[in-house]
Amino acid sequence: MPLDDVARRLTEAGSRTVLIDGRSGSGKTTLAKRLHGLWADSAVLRLDHVYPGWDGLAWAVAHLRAELLEPRSEGRPGRWRSWSWVRDAPGRWHTVAPDQRLIVEGVGALGANNRTLADLGIWVDTPDADRKTRALLRDGDAYRPHWDRWAAQEDDLIARDDPRSTADWVVTEAPDGLLWTPGRAP
């Protein structure tokens, strides 16, 4: 399915929230940027701006649900708190109106049954070797010493929540573009 069809369907349905998940280096950010360019007036929240350090995956998943997704699903503004990786400290709060089109991308977006609070869930699936190569090319030596530590948190989240099984679509790269496979049964 072409991404412009996804954006058109989201617009026609009056959708407000899309969650894009997958393991580190899978291509979530790229997909979110492309969807953002096609889905008018959407905003993108990168969970990389929320994780409170290298051990914060579980915290970020709970924060996303309680502070942003639940309030928005009830028609109230949601919010999220940024994390300053440079200062290793919490940053400022950001408010998101309930009617704002929002794309949340990052490891854990579909965790903790978050899919029930969104209009669409996408899992991006990429082979492990390709993911690691991408992530280390992207973030280099800043990420290299933390790869195994972060991957262990991903493993825990996947074992606990099975986010891939909650996705409406599983996206993989193919030689001629993205391959969209239906996920969970409607």
C-alpha cells in the first residue's frame, strides 16, 4: 500500500493518532517523516526526545500512555515531558491538543496496550544486522556502548507487550519500496 493511500485514509477517517513502533534502527523515523509530509497538519513526537536516558524505555512507555495518549483519547489535551540527553535531566513539558494530528514514533509506541488509544498502529520490521548497522551509522560512538543495554530493554518490552501483534500494518523494506502486510485481525 503506498504511503499516500495511508495518509488519505487517515484524513478521510478523521484520524488523530498514529503510532509507529519497531526495534532500534528499523526505519521508524524515516517512515514517520514521510507520513508527516503527506498527512497535512500532523505533528511528530519522536520518543527519542522522551526516554529518560539509556535505561528509560519502560518509563517512557508508561509516560506516553498516562500523560499523552489517555487524555487525548478522552478528548482532553495530552502532554509529554522531554529529556535532555546533554544535561541528563528532564526538559520542558509539551502540550498536544486533542484534535491535533499526531504521529508518535519510537520503540515502545505500541507498548502497554497503547494501540487501543490510537487510530492506527504500524510496526516496522527490519533484520537485526541491518538495524544495528543503521543505528550505529546514525548515532555512532554515542550509541555503540549502549546497544546491548537498550536491546535488552526492547527484548523485555516485546516479551511483555508483544507490540508487533497489536499493529494494524507491518512494514518491511522491499527492493521496489515498502511492503505493507496487514497485522492484527480487524
